[in-house]
Amino acid sequence: MAIYALSQKEISFPKPELAEDNGLLAIGGDLSVERLVLAYSNGIFPWYDEGEPILWWCPKERYIIRPENIHISHSMKKFMKKHDIKIQINRDFADTMHRCRLKREFNEGTWITTDMEKAYANLSRKGLAISVESFIDGKLAGGLYGVSLGKCFFGESMFTDIENGSKIALIKFANLLHDNEYVMIDCQFHTDHLESMGGESISYEEYKQLLKNGLHK
């Protein structure tokens, strides 16, 4: 199958169903707010290495967490009772995203490029991206960030500075999303960590329906 080259001038994407089996759909374009909103509204996201052309992905099998199904283990419940636990929304979006970048660069490498940081900061300024930070006993413990459209949250990355920091951010944020009638947290790809938190694989057809419902709420 062909990989579609995007125009710098025209804000458009090929049909998501045309993605390759590995999820790769298109190459090129830009990271403007308009293009990113169109991408996420169709289940498409950018993922590429620093210095390389922008690659756009739309996997056929999706991995999500339904906010109402967030899993809290017995040990985590005990930990949360033992400590003073809080989260903050948009404490410092740019700082949280950069912490996610540094953690990944130090470990397995990162797709969070300098241009990505600038682009998602622009989304944040327009209220279309959110950061969540967790605090344990008053200390910054971890956080996450992602895109928020309608009643869908598209998670991008997490960081942990203190044990359980990112888990607490995700648990508390999922509770908040459930209270606000969000239909899903799009996790993009499976990881054992996300599975332990209540993640599930769904078909692209089911994903499209969830996306449609969430965007129209």
C-alpha cells in the first residue's frame, strides 16, 4: 500500500482505513493546530524521530481505557490511603511535556521532538491539550499530558519522579474524566503497564464509534 505524502498548504488526510497494517498512514505536512485537531478527530496521530519527516499513524487495532474502568490495585489503594494524594490540572503544560521527553530520552528514546513540544504547547494555549500532575505528600510525583477534544482524551506520554507518580495522575484524572462524561482515554498502543490499569484492545470500527460519540458530546 502507498504511503501518502501530505501537502504543506492543504490541511487534509487520506482515509484512516488506508493505513498500512502497522498503522502508518501518511508522511509530511506540519504540526499546525488545525492539522493536529483534524488528525486526532479521525484517530490519527504524529509519531516520528527528531530530524526526520513527520509520520502520521492510525493503527487498525486500538488500545483504550474507559474512564469508568480504571483499575486500582489493592496495593495502590493502600498506598493512596497512607499518603496525602492530590492532582493538579495544567500546573505547567510545557514543563510536564518536557519532563516526559527527558524521562523517555534517558530510557528508551523519545518521539517528543522540539517541534512537537512547540506544537502541543500551542494546543494547550487554545484549551485543546491538558497536562495532569500528581503530588504525593506535597511533592511533585509524576504527570501526563494529552489532547482533549469533545469527550475524548488522547493520552500522549507520562513521567514519574516518585514511585506511583504517573499511576496516581492517571487514576485521579480518569475519575475526573468519568465525572465529566468522557467516553475514552485513547492510549494508542498496548503496554503491560496500561493493561494493568484497565486498558483494553478494541477494533477500529468500535474505536470509530466511540470517537464519533465523544466528539459529538
